[in-house]
Amino acid sequence: MSKYGRGLNREVVAAVNTDFLAEPFSTKDVRKVIKHKGWRPEPPEDYVNVALANGASDDHSVTYRKYFLCLGDGLYKLRPEYKGSNWV
């Protein structure tokens, strides 16, 4: 079972698809989702950084879903295949 809803990255995907988060987004923006969801304890900053980075890395574990594209400078956007109402 995920610690944070359906999983932090999956919740970020839903937040973008419901227009709660705008693209490109950063860890600061993800913190807004965390506060909105009221998760306690909040995930540490390192957890958020690593979750986004791993969710964008084609070299990370093959079992870790790659939801994001890294734009550089700590900014991310959804991969096209994760956009739309199926991902809310």
C-alpha cells in the first residue's frame, strides 16, 4: 500500500490532469498537492526530489513507472501518454 494516496507520483499525475497543478511543475508545486491532501506526516524533501527524479529517469528500475519528462532546472511535465481523464 502506498504511503501517500495512490503513490506520490500518481497523485501528481492526477493533480496535473485536474488542473490543480500547472506544467511545468517543481517540488515546490508538489508540496501544494501534499498540503491539499493533508498527508501526515508529510514526505521529506528528499523523498519528493527522488520520487520526481526516478519518475523521469529511463535508467531507473524497470518496475518504476516513468510518468514525467525532466525539463532541467528542477522542472517536470507529464509524458503525453499520462495526460487525460483516464489518469485523474
